[in-house]
Amino acid sequence: MAKALTREPIGGDPLAGMHPVSKLLKYRKFLKLVFRETRPIAGVEKITLPQAVERILARDFRARRFIPNFRRSNFDGYAVRAVDTAGASKSSPVELSLSGFSKPGKPYSRALGRRECVRIFTGAALPHGADAVVMVEYTEANGGIIRVFEEVASGSRYDDVGADIRRGSLLLARGRRIRPLDLPIIASQGVNSVEVAIRPKVLVIPTGNEVKPVGRRLKTSEIYDANSLAVAELIRKRGAIVMTHPPVRDSPRAISDVLSRSRGRYHMIAFIGGSSAGSEDYVARLVAEKGEVFVHGIAISPGRPTLFGRVGKTLVLGIPGHPASSVAVTVLAACPIVDRLSGAIEDAPYSYVRLHSQPDCPEGLTCVRTIRASGDGATLVYKSSSQLSSFLNSDGYILLDPETDEGNGDDGWARLHFF
Amino acid sequence: MAKALTREPIGGDPLAGMHPVSKLLKYRKFLKLVFRETRPIAGVEKITLPQAVERILARDFRARRFIPNFRRSNFDGYAVRAVDTAGASKSSPVELSLSGFSKPGKPYSRALGRRECVRIFTGAALPHGADAVVMVEYTEANGGIIRVFEEVASGSRYDDVGADIRRGSLLLARGRRIRPLDLPIIASQGVNSVEVAIRPKVLVIPTGNEVKPVGRRLKTSEIYDANSLAVAELIRKRGAIVMTHPPVRDSPRAISDVLSRSRGRYHMIAFIGGSSAGSEDYVARLVAEKGEVFVHGIAISPGRPTLFGRVGKTLVLGIPGHPASSVAVTVLAACPIVDRLSGAIEDAPYSYVRLHSQPDCPEGLTCVRTIRASGDGATLVYKSSSQLSSFLNSDGYILLDPETDEGNGDDGWARLHFF
């Protein structure tokens, strides 16, 4: 009893007592564990371009063509032989004879002779023999005679073949999450489909006797299953195919049944614990019995009692049931697991944000706090792990990492991720 | 001619000569023009929850229920009458008799009598008569007698009805872009569909004689239509229904034909100019003839020659054809127009990023520069408006606004938007 009395809860988190910080796995070690215990799933599919956005590229994508694949004028003006402009100036122009036009898609077909020039437009091909472009602003046309007021060096004002993209160069690396601006890069190569990793399949299972499907009439102390929507959507956005199971009762039997029925059909099953005592333990006990518990308790806030293990080939994640805990564990644990399964090689990009108020993050924990980004900074909207209002007006979260000096909130700045 | 000679191009942009900065509409004035000349489109649709993400809420969403709608324990322990714990301490506990259990979803049904307590779990309802929770750590059970080692005040360690969310309070405002964490807020109210604005319909039309569909065999000086993919995807992500037209030739006839056929069927038509001279002028001339040109030339880089007007009820956007210009104009012009049409009331949230190198942004212009976010900052990947390689490895862009002191890049920090 004396011992129990000294287990002071940290930061008002009701689970602190059950999960003292010293026994928790550091978040970075958890990420290493994910890397060690899981493998990218085998399987690739070919997908046409607009649909490929947000998918994970399964093969390096290399340039098949030079861009430009002709010498492309960067200006409107005249294609010339640089040597013919020698000595030209405002006071002493040289005169060239106009031989024709080169327009985008309609090149001049002959070679440029001595003291000839060709009217050329931005994006059009330089004719053979030409090695520079004089901007139209530095010229004067008089019928077929073009007066040139500047001397240009060979190679001026056009892009050489491959100046933008060289054939054979690596354009997009395997494991990249395809972004909107990757589409024109791929299309520029004359390619309209790419091979991407197949999506991991994830089943989200809300648990808890008090958790009822939306729309049902509630009795006292019952709540609607709200968490599974956020958990599923965040995992879906990360690239998984997500199914959501109706709420499952808090009993070893009910949880065992759904686990047995579902394992093998999904790459990962994510149980969302009811807030009821015991539910997480049922999941932990079952996973230990039927498979392996990798970790139970991670140094994150909220979300300490997170469980990660495997039954057969199916990964199992036990997500605590408080609303803000379920979201924190989804972004900190479920999403990195999905990334690993789909072979994504990059962190989600992040940035920094100035905080309008000081976040409360218990010593030694990696903290997720919901924020609203506004004009010149971010306002914390986080209340506590159990408060749904921690989500009100949030458009992202800050990640406070005790293991970095930078962006840990101490200096009023923090790492920001948008939802 | 003397005049032409003084029109020195700015920042190497080939279009600078055609569009001197002094004649361009400031970007903020452009946004005001968008607001003035366009109206949210009428029309609302009801949509179920997971699908509602990224849609624009058409009506204020207010709380229909209190959360919690019962007095919810925040801890595992014992529900007590605070008065019964008066004077309790480690050395001098009080003894209460255990009358039953309150579990989540399974409340204790009777009222608590004098010197009674009820074993309660996190998330469970306080019984009538109880007005505090003693944490289990501060108790000792001995059969039906519970020794309590602390005095608690009335109201301790539970959430009162409505402590999280009050019935009638505004949860999500009309015009909000629905985010993943809005889903549990809506579901917590027992609601599984919301009314959202209908999506604006946008037609993207690439133009240029040199622009060919992906897959076609190219002749010298021809290029693949790559821009339309990025433009369409960015507008689609912003919430519009986007169709892409095959490339259209640079002729007044061809452009007039497609405009006549399409107007009235879309809320906006976005022409992407070929890089060929003249194409933008055809669009501008046609819009002026058949409707109204609001502006031709905006103080943005890249993307100066942007055109915005209307033909009948259809808005027309003329997007310059250089790859980086088309993306900049999409994020700076097309997306705000789509936001306005769909009634979105907020700016896209942004943050700041530390720049690893100094961006080049011509005086007086609002600049968009592609970047790669990496660990502790951002690396510019932007080359020039005409270079497709400006997109390589980009995951966002910085927006350099000459009209703000902050985040304009001068101090090594800039506003960051992710794609």
C-alpha cells in the first residue's frame, strides 16, 4: 500500500500509475522495433497516373527521355549564329537576314547559314547551325532585315538537350509517396502508369461494453463509437485499405472470437480499447497466448498503454480508448507501421510552428498535442486525453520530442504536422 | 526601340518584358477581386461521415448532446460522498462499505447512501448521491470494507455533464473544410451524415501546338502534356470535380470552339497556355469578346501573365504554360477561386520553415518556390519557371509575400505549404 501511495500520477493522466515512465519503451526505440519486426508486404500493382497520387512507388523511376529533347529557346527573339553578332551594340547593330520561323511544335527545318537568323518563340527548337538566341527587345525588324543590338555568346538563352532532365537520371526513388508534382515529371517521360506497392489491409476494431454504433439510442454511461472514425481515416490517408468492425464487447471471448475470425485476412488489426478497465489487458493476454507481444507501454503522451504484437502473420496494435490517445497512437504507431508495410522510405515532411502557449509534456515522453494553426503561429486546442474537445478546430498537431533540442516546445517553437 | 532596350527582364523570367511589375495587380488585390467577382455556388448535398472529409461544411454543426451526458469518472477507484472522506489521511483512513460496481456501459443503479462507496472504473458513471472519486491508489480493500487514505473535495476526479462539450455549442462552423478529427466530433453527437457544399466543376484545357497527349510519338520540338496533371490534381485536392480536355491547338478557332462547347457546363475553365507565343492572347481576346476580363497580369512569380475573367456564368482562368508557372497559378489563383465557389471560409493552414538557402524573389512580387522539407528545414528545389526539374523531390512550396514582414524569406524563414 505504501508503494501504491507513492505512485503519483503524472500530468493528470489516469493511466500514469499503471504505466510508470521508467518502464516504457522510448518512442525512437519503438520505431526501431517496428522496423525490425515488420517487413514491407510483397506485391506491386500498376496504376494510371492521377490515381497514383499518395501511393508508394515500388520501383525507381528513371528518365527515359531528355528534357528538353531539343535545344529549346527560353525567349522570344531570333535564333542566330553567335559569331555573326560579334561587336553588335546599341550604337552599332549588325544586320542579319530573316530566313524563317521556329514555333513550338513547328520547327524551322533547314540549317542556318552565315548571317542568317530565324524568328523563334519561347519553347521552340533552335535550328541547326544556330547556337544562341537574341531577345526580341534587342532587335529591330525591317522587312527581311533584322538589326541586332547586342552581341551574344554561343549557348545563350536556350536550354540544351537534357538541361532540365537527363536521360537515365533518377527522378523518383522507390518508396516515395507520390505527390501531385510527381505526376508531370512522370508524364513528361511519356509514361502514364507506374508500379506502386499494394496497400496494406487494416481492420479497426473498437471495443468496450459502453461503445455503441452511431445512431443507436444510448443508455446512461454509454457513448457513441467516435474514435474508430478518426483512427480509420488517418490510417486510410496514410495509404492503407481500412475496414471498421462494429464495436466489440469487453470480454475475452468476444475479443478472442473477432481476432480468430480476422487474423490472416488483414496485415494489421488495430483494437481501440474501450475506456473500460481490463479491455486492453484482454487484448494483451490474447496476443501473448496466441502470438507475441513486442511491447506493451510506450513513452508517448497520450497513449502510454499502447500494445504492439503479432498473431500469426497479422500485426496487432492495441490503441488506448481515450479520444486523444487513440489519435496520438494512430499517428505515432499505426501510421509508421503502415509506412513500413507499404515500403515508404520517408518520414512525413514536417515543419515548425510558433506556439502561442506553452504545451504541457511530461518529462521523458514524446507528446502529441492538437493545435490550430493560425496566421503567425499555432494555438493549442488540446485539453486532455479523455476530452473530445481536444479535437475542436484542430488542423494539425505538434510533436514534442524529448530527444531533440529543436522543436521540443521549450523555445516556443515545435514540430508541426497537419492532418 | 530605346524603350524596349530598357525593359530588362527580371529574375531571368522571359515574360518579364511583356508584364512589367508596375502594371501587375498585387496578389492581395487579386484575392479581393476573386471575392468580389465570384459567389459560392448554390447547392448542398448530404454525405456520410468518412466521405465527408475534405468537403466544405454547408451549415453550422452544433452539439445535440452533452459530452459526457453522465457524470464520468476520470479514474479507477471508488465513487464516494466527499463529506464521508472528511479528515481521511494516510495515517487516519476512513472506512466505507462497498455497495457495488459502476463499469462503463453498466452503471450502478441505486443511490449511494451515507458511508457507502461504489467501485468505479475510468469512463463509468457516478451513481446518484456520489460527488467525488477516490483513486484506487489511495485506498485499501478488505472484503466489503474500503479504507480511504485521502480526503476529497466535492466534484473531484470526474467530469460533470457537459464538461467536454455543451449541448447547443458550435462545434464546426459553416465553411470549414472537414478534417479527420472532425469525424469523431460529429459521430459523438450520434450523427453519421452532414450537409456539405456541392463541388465546383472545373475543366482544365491544355493548349499549344507542341503539346501532345502522353503516349503519342513526339516530333522535334513537341512535348507531352504534363502540366494538366499537376493543375488538375491540385484543384481536385482542393475539392473540385475536375475534367481534363485533350490538348487544344493554338488557334483562335480551336480555342473559341472548345470555350463555346464547354461554357455553362463548368463553374470554371482553366486554360493552360502552351509556352508558344500568342496562345494566352487568344484566350484573353476571346474572353474579352464574349465576356469580361477581370485582370490580365498578376504580381506573382512565376505566373505573371495570368488571366482571370468570365464568359457567361463560367469563370475563365488563363494559366501560363511553363511547368512551375502553371503550378504557382494553380495554388495562388485556381485554389482560392475553388475555395470561394465552395464556400470555404478559411485559408489553408500554413506554418514556417527554415530555409537552407536564400530564395530569389523579385521585388514587389508574391513568389511561389518549390521546396523539399528535410529534418530541420527546407531546401529549395526550384530552378526556374520553365524547368520541370523544379518539381523534383518537392513536397511543398514556400510563399514569399512582399507585403508581410514575417515569413518573407529575408530572415531565413518562410511560409510553408505542403502539397
